[in-house]
Amino acid sequence: MVVLAAALAGCGSAPKRNGAKDLATEDFEATNTHTRIYDATVAQTCEAARRALLSQGYMITAAAAEQVTGRKSFQPEGEVHVEVEFRVVCAQEQGDNGQPAAIAFATAVQDRYGLKKVNNSASVGVGAFGSLSLPFTSSNDAMVKVASQTLTDDRFYEGFYALLERYLARTEPAVATPVTEGSVKPAPSPR
């Protein structure tokens, strides 16, 4: 019984591969790896995030006032392809001074693809004789996803947030113009 308990305990503590976190150790402590609060509007924050991603070679796949997503490709080895999808979601927040602010949630997911060769063989059907297998083979190469991981490196996100702040400093703050009854002009009628 003791030997069985020791064997099961050994199975549960498998080593972590590639720095990936074991799901059993995933905790939801308050950290600032994936979030920052800015004294800006939601739209200004996401626009600064879009510009930060563009400046680093990310292709923007979706952009809105509240969210921006970009994708970048790498080829670290001959038969390995890596794609990073970076997503920033911006939401309304109250700043420390009680003024409206924006919170940016940033997450990057890295997908790793490997080259896989697929062999195809051919067979020929010959009317009265049935089917005949001939040694015609061909191989097709296909990229197959072999791993997917959320990036958790604090330095990676710190660099992004520093760049976002630089672009945010370049944008003009939004100025709200009050609308009064006399300042609204009726739209011209179509002719």
C-alpha cells in the first residue's frame, strides 16, 4: 500500500516542460502581468495598443474601441513555425483620483507548428482484373499544431506596456463638448 501511494505521488509531480505552468498550480492571485490602468479613455487606450502592436510588426486582425488583436509569425528553425496572437481588451475603470480611467487586459498566446510529411499511395482499378496497387507514392507536407501556450513572461508584457504608454502620451485627451439646446442645428432636408 505504501509503495502504491509513493508511485502515485511520483506521477502527480511530473516535471514542467518549456516553463509551462501545471494547471494544478494555477492560482488567481492579484498580479499585474496582464493588466494596467491608464488615465485615458477606453478608445484612446486601445488605439495606443493598436499602434504599439503595429510598430512591432504585428498584423492587426481585429480592432475596435474596446479590443485589438494582432498576429505575428516567426520561424525559429527550418521545420518549425511559431505564431503569437496578442489580444488587448480595454474596459472602463475608475482611477485613483476618482476620475474615469481605462484598464487594459493583455494576453499573448503562442502556437507552435511542426512540418509533418503525409505519404499517399495510389491504386488503379483495372476493369476485369480488379484493383491493382502500383508503387506510386507521393508525399505532401503539412504544418500541424504541436503546442499552444499563454505567454506569462513579465518582461515581455512590461515592454508592451511601456510602448503602449509612449503611444498614449502622443494622443490628445478626448474633450467632451457640452450640448445645449441652442447649439444643435437641425439637419438639412434632402432635396
